[in-house]
Amino acid sequence: MRSVRARAALGATVVVAVALVGAGLAVLLVLRANLTDQAGLQAEVAAREVAGQLALDVPYDRLEMREEEDHPVQVTDEDGRVVAVSKDLEAISGTGTDQVGPAPSPAAESSTGSGDDGSDDDGRDDNGRDDDNGGHGIPGRGEVDSGEPDFSNGTATVDGDTADYRFASVRATTSAGVTLTVHAGAPLAAEQEAVGTVRGAMLIGLPVLLLVVAGVTWLVTRRALRPVEGIRREMAAITASEDLGRRVPEPGSRDEIARLARTTNETLTALEASVDRQRRFVADASHELRSPIASLRTQLEVGAAHPELLDVPGAVADTVRLQALAADLLLLARLDAGERPGRTTLDLGALVHEEVSQRTGDRIPVAVSVPDSGGFEVAGSRGQLARVIGNLLDNAERHAECAVAVSLRAERGGVVVAVTDDGTGVPPDQRERIFERFVRLDDARTRDEGGAGLGLAIARDVAARHGGRLTVDGAPEGGARFELWLPSAG
């Protein structure tokens, strides 16, 4: 049961089995009920025929009954004594009395005339009433109960054969006021035979149908999961070979498995790009660290051999550059690890003023334009956002000719910080590339002025972590214009 195919086949078989068993039981119950009702209707018709004769005062020995084997009849009086039975009826049960031999009471004998016509020679009946037919001996008229008859199931033995019957009990009243009950039966053999035939067919067909369902489900599931096995094998091969350039096969269908294969390939593409970016990052970081470390070591070795030649300012500058590079690498590592910035509300205008006021050593003064209206509150990390503004100002100072400006404005539910310079600008085809790590344009490749190529990459990553964005465009002064958009707080 560890296989999906086996579980699917078992599940489908169980569901179909439960459904078929339920449907089969319902069919059997409905069939049994319908056939039983039909037998009850036949028994009622037979009982009413006999009851109608009794209401007409037909003597017991002259009662006309249907075929006794199909419709056994038993007539009882008010005391439950049997007064008449059908021919060849040897035993009966389910009618309230098992007696089959007639034992008529005096009242019953008088009601049927005991063999005479039920009237005296003077034209009066046995109760002293005038004969409605002028004393000519024609029987009177009683009545048959028109209400719903009583039904019961029982058995009867007719001419040595015992069978199950559906009995209907109908009451009749003779003209003399004697109440008799007619119990007439209809055989249940047709009902039993039909139910048995259907039940047997179900017992034979159900296992065969379940085997077919299980087999079809197994085959269909195996065919449907065949692409999944191909994906699994290819993923295992990719894991073993560590070749992230390989891709899993994509089936031509448009089902869930095809979407799984496409998503897997997209994941492999993203993983390959991430690994390549990580490798480039390590290689570029090693390259960036090697130059200042080599320079610092050279200066220290020269200073150790010739103290009078030690370049202390140069050593300090290299150390500061190493410290800044290590801090950038550490921040990038934290961002890559998914670190979320702290969510505190701060005034972006005040943060810009504070950051500009600390830049006392810039070669070009920064012009600040912040409206007095305020309303520049954003939510985020004060340290990281200050780092973004500082990196943008550093980049502008590095490329500007004689002007660097920073301004704020509200825009579409957020705050925009714009940093412009009057330098050479950024070519349109390089405006996305400059946000990649360790990317520096050709005119910024010197060790002292070009930086490590991490400032803009850090700025964009921090902006994205704060739900904002960082873009670059041309400035009216002819240089570059960087715009940082951050959502307003609240």
C-alpha cells in the first residue's frame, strides 16, 4: 500500500463497492416491497370476492373461490372460529388462527339458512322480518367493509404443498347482522424468486465489477503517473550529478503533472541562477578583498623593514575600505538569508536632513529640498534606510561634476526620495545592470574611487525588503536621477 497506484485502486474499489452494495440493497428492498404489494392486492381482490358472496348470504358450501393453490381462503366468525376454508387447505398460519376445519356456530348456521333459503313459509325471515322479496326465498343483502384491509404474511399447506403467502383480511356482514372475516392469500413465490434472482446476479456481478474497477484504476493511475516517475528519475540524476543545467521532461498535456514539471523546471532555473550568483559573489568578494589586503600587507612589510617609509594614511585607508567591504558583505548575507527589517515609524525627511548633515567631507555640497508640509512617515529600519540614502549620495558624489541634490515628495500612497547629479549619467542599456552586485561601469573601476560595486545592489535589496523600489533615469541636468519609493506608514 505504499504505492499511489495501489492506494488509488483500493480507494476506488471501496467507494464503488459501498455504492453498489447500497444501491443493490435499495433495489432489493424496493423490488420486495413492490412484489409484496402486488401479492397483497391480489389477496385483497380474492378476499373481497368471497366477502361479497358472504354479504349476499351465499351458503358456505356454495362459495365460489379462485384456485385454492394460488389463493387459499379461511373464513372466521366474530369469535375467531373457522366457518369455512378453501378446498384442499390442510394448514395455515399468519391469519390469527391455525384451524382449518370448519366449525360453524348456531348464529352462522342461521345466517346461511342451514341449507334452506333463510325464510319461513309465511314470507318472514328467521328474525321475524318481512322478506323483501315477497317470501320467494331470494337471499337478502349484507355489506362488505370498504376500509383498508389488514395484511399479514404467513404460510399455507394446500394439497401437501407448503408455501409462503401474503394474506388480506376483509370483514363482511351478512343480512342477519353476523360479522365474518375473510382471510385470503396470494403466493409470495414470485416475489421470492425475483428477489433471489436479483440477489444472485448481484452476488456474481459485484465481485466481477469490482475487479474491473480495480484493474482499470490501476492501469489508468499507472499511465497517469508515468511522467511523474520520469520527473523523479531526472531529479535524482540532477542531484547525483550536481548539474543544475539539466531539466526534467515536460509532458505535452495541460494537466497537473505538466504544471508540476514546468514548476520544477522553473525552480531549477531559479536555483541555478542563485547558485551562479552565489559563486560570482564569492569570486568577486575574494577579488575585492584581495587587493586591499595585498596593499595593506605590502605597506606593513615595507614599514617593518623601513619604518621611515611607512604610509600610515594609506594603511588606514585600506583598513577602512576593508571594514566597509566586510560590512557590505555581512549586510548582503543577512538580506539573502531573508532577514526582515524592523517595523518602526520614522520621518523620512528628518532622516535625509540627518544623513546629509553628517557628510562634512563631501567634495560637492548636497542640496536638500524637503517640503515643510511634512507627511513623509514610512515604516522600516532606520539604520537600513539611512544606509540606502548614504549609498545613493556616495554614488552621486562619485560621478557628479559640480552638483548633487536630494529631494522628497509624496506620490501614490508613498514617499519618493530623488537623488540627482550632473555627471555623465547611466546609459539606458546599463540601468538595470548597475544594480547587480560587484558591477561597476568602466569609468568607475579605480580602486580608490570606484568602490566595490555593492552600494546600489544593497540599496535596491533594502528597498525591496521594505516593500518599495529603486529605479534610475536621466536627470534634467544631464546626469543620473535615482528615485527611491517607499510606502507611507499606516
